[in-house]
Amino acid sequence: MLEVPRTPRGPDTQALEQLLIKHNPRALFINSYHHNPTGSCVTPAVAQRVLQLCKTHGVQVIEDDVYADLHHGPGTRLAALDDDARVIYVGSFSKTLSSSLRVGFVVASAGLISRLAEVKMISSMGGSRFCESVLAGLLASGAYRKLVQRLRQRLSMGRVAALQLLEDAEWEVFGKPAGGLFIWARSPMSDYAQLRVQARRFGVLLSSPTAFSPAGEANDWQRINVACACDPRAQRFFQATV
């Protein structure tokens, strides 16, 4: 697995091009919107460049858009720009309803869908008809749309409050996300071990410094969930890092 550096505008396309030339990978896996862990979104110019590079180097694109319904307003998807069936678009309801629901969807060419259906049948004998029926009912009745609207509003309020909290505590924020669940930020405290000890004092557990690197490289950035960032324990922790 090769790691592509991320910028606030999406993948670093110069770094991506060098990886494609050097390693000749078969596929690119990408979060276009509300990337996990940085919270960043792909801009139209970056999306076009990514597709151009993948077409030039014969790379299949898997666009994982599981956070799509947490985004308010229009957005750029690689699948919408694709003109040669290069993008496999994957969506899910696990981030809005329940991670245990295990219901999602795939948009791809007819031939690829047929192959994926065979793999699905061999590996898991298909999906849960009950879960799919529950979801279909929520979609048809409009209940899902109303639920998502409330969820976006709650996350938006939490995001604004969390960003202000981080600014007051002088944390560095990797861009300011417009939606989704995550803020990518790092503390002004340079000693990561000391930061983790400080966090435990307030009942906060920080992730491992290598948790978000496929190559296992350490960094001092933290993925902050906006739904939890304003918990009193988290607030006291951020305030103590100033």
C-alpha cells in the first residue's frame, strides 16, 4: 500500500504522479469528501488532475464516498467527471444510520458489477434483506432525509464550537472542514508523550502517533471527532494545552 500525501484541497497531485511513475499501481483508493482523517475535500481542479493522471497510467479509481450525506450543498465527485468507466463509486449508510446496518451501494460498469456480485455471493451469500427493506422504507417515506438534515445541523454546530475551542487553545488546524465528522489538528505542545499523559488526566484517550499512516510513520496530528470535541472532558484537555 502506497501513501499519497493529502493537502486541504485533496491529494497532492505532484506526489501522486511520482508514485504512479515509480510503482505503477493498479488502483487508487480515495475519499473525495470529508476525508478520513483530515476532513478535507477534493477541489474541481484537483479532481480533474487525479482523473487525468489515472487515465494516463491506466489506474482504476475506487471513490469511497461514505460521508457524502454529511455534506451540505454541491460538490465534486470523480465519478461524475469520469467518461471512461475508470471510477468505482462506493456509498454507504453506515455513517448516518448505524455501522451495524452494513448496507451500501456501488456504481460501476455493468461488467464490473456482475463480477462484484459474484464475489459478494461467494464471500457472504448476499446482504440482509431485512436491513435493506428497513432502509428502503426510510428512504421512501422521507424519514432518512429529515434525519440527515438534523444530523448535518448538529454536526455543523459541533464543528463551529470545536474550531473555536481549538483556536482558543492555539491548536493548528489542517484547513477548516465544511462538513463531515473530522477535524485534523495538532497541539502547540511539542512533546507528544507529554500530551498523551495530559489527555489521560482529563479522561481523554489520544490515538497512536502511527494510527493514520499505512507506512507506520509517526506524526503529531490528531483526528478530532466534532461530535465529541465539546464534551467537558475534551474541553478541559484542550484548554490545558495552551
